[in-house]
Amino acid sequence: MINVTKTFLPPQQEYDAILKRTWDAGWITNRGVLVKELEAKLKAYLGVTNIIATTNGTLPLQIAIKALGLTGEIITTPFSYVATTSSIVWEGCTPIFVDIHPDYLTIDETKIEAAITNKTSAILATHVFGNPCALEAIEAIAKKHQLKVIYDAAHCFGVSYKGQSIFNYGDVSTCSFHATKLFHTGEGGALFCKEKYFRSMYLHHNFGHDGPDVIRSLGINAKMSELQAAMGLAILPYMGTILEQRKKGVLLYNEILKDVKVRTLQLREETEWNNSYYPVIFNNEVQLLRVKKALESKKIYARRYFFPSLDSLSYVNGSNCSISKSISKTVLCLPLWAGISKSEIDLVCKIIKDNI
Ligand SMILES: *Cc1c(COP(=O)(O)O)cnc(C)c1O
């Protein structure tokens, strides 16, 4: 069986050795030594100034919306994982969908201003498959209209844009450390923000606790546990290898698929990418379904990601995001992980070639 991804697991004895510190301390959550160590190491590794480790990649989105005091309408992309939209609705705001760029697959910055009303409080956009949004244009729009900017950077571990971590852009950026993501802690995530928001974000992720006896603000429980942090600490030393091996996989796919009439991801310039996904855009949905079925007959499970377009969710107002709807129906993420073999990639590509 070949799945769309394979979770990287560190050597078990290395994970055990880190876990042993938890046993020795008798302390498994509430920001113990491992969470603090992971945060410190991630700061250095990623080149970010502020980080809060969280229990998944969805709560930091909700915390960002809450702690920035957002209300009314939030302009967002329909081409993302459901968590981007559900977080807006969960926090009592209304998602206003703006269509995506057909090549970069991120929110189309040229269509944002037309969607702004006097109820708009923020832009929440996703760096799709680790491909950056039009950061400068979005920042200029936000400044002009006094909007906050949150980036769902769930796919972006290790991505930099113009020489610095993508997590440094926007008022807040969030990442997911879910087991299917490039760097993971089983379940987990992180919130990155500008210095002026850090204290508020920090309080919000831990019930508003300011020390054991003081509740300073509203909050929720989004703390990462020591057991999660142990996994992150065990994986971090392998990130160089993981990124290198994924790149090899991507280059192989590029080479084999270059003569095949399907589209692949167009990266924004000045991006150092993390090779997190290998999306292929077919010419139509019939073709995609034919390829997917042929792959499945050989026990190869590619994934329709992202599907459906989020403007068609049952709990939002519809929209006319025709590009997102069309891409969602025709995009398939091919199997990719650190260590995927040439023969596995050859097989996937052969089946694609035979069925389009
Ligand atoms: C994975 C993902 C999330 C959610 O992260 P979890 O850690 O699963 O909560 C949010 N947004 C995007 C774009 C994702 O891919």
C-alpha cells in the first residue's frame, strides 16, 4: 500500500530517552521543560522571535481571531483545509470568500479590496502547500484599510520568503504539527506573532492564567503536552535529512511528469520551499477520478486536497469562487514523504500517464 504520506518516526530509543526526562520529572504537561526546550529550539531553527507551542494547528487560528478582538467579516480563501473557515465561524465571525490565483493557488490579492466592507476586520489567508501568499500586496491592503492579517501557515514548516521565515509575516501566523505534516508532534501546532500581541496570545492559550492565582483574560486550553514535545525534540535533528529527501522526491516527480499534460504547483519567486506536497492539477474532474481509481486499484492512495472548495460548505454563505471550485475538483496530491523510493514514484507516474 502507498499512502499520500508516511509519518516520519524517529528511532524509538531516541524518543524513549527524551520521554525518560518526563518520567524523571514526574511532570507531563503545563509547559514543562520539554515544551520550553522545543520552543527555544524551534525559535533558533526557524529564525522567529515569538512562538507558542500548541496542542494542534486549529486552536491557534481560533486564539488569533479571539485575541485580536476580530468581529464581523473576515476575508478568507476558499482553497484551504476546513479548519481555516471553521475557525472563523466558530469564533462568531463571517467568512467572506475571495477567489484564488489560478497558478499560485493562494488568495487573489487583486480581488481583496472589492470584498472589503465597513464590517471587515481582518484577512485570514493560507500559504497553500507552503507557497506564500502575495505578502507585500496583502500587507499594503491591510495597512490601508486597518485590517489585521492572520496567515494559516499549517504547511509552512521550513519555508522562507525573501530570506526570512514565512512565520514572521502577518500579525499572526499559525502552523500545524499534525502527524501528516512535514514536522510533527503527533498532534500539535504553534502560533507565531508580532511582539505586541505575544502576551495576549500567550494568556489566551492557557485559560488566561497569569501565574497560578490570577486570571487575566479570557482563555482556552491549547497547551502542548510534554509527550507531544518529546516527539518534536526527537524529530528536529532529522529535519535536514527530511527536507533533503522530500526534495529528491519532488525533483523525480518533476522530471517524470514534465512531458505529461497536467499542471503542477507554480512557486512564488524568492521562496525557499519545503517540498511539503506534490499537487497535480488535471484537465478535468473525470480525468482526475479515472487516475484516482486506477491508482487505488494498485492500492495507491493519493488525496483530493483541498476538496471541497470551502465556499461550498453547508454552514457558510455561498460565493462565486469559480477558480477555487474548479481547482478543488481537479487537484490531487500525489504520495510524497521523506524516503519515498524511485520505484514508488515511477509506478505512480506510470499509472497517471496510462490514464490521462
Ligand atoms: C492541517 C491543517 C490545519 C489544521 O491543523 P491541525 O493540527 O490538524 O489542527 C489547518 N489549516 C491547514 C491549511 C492545514 O493543512
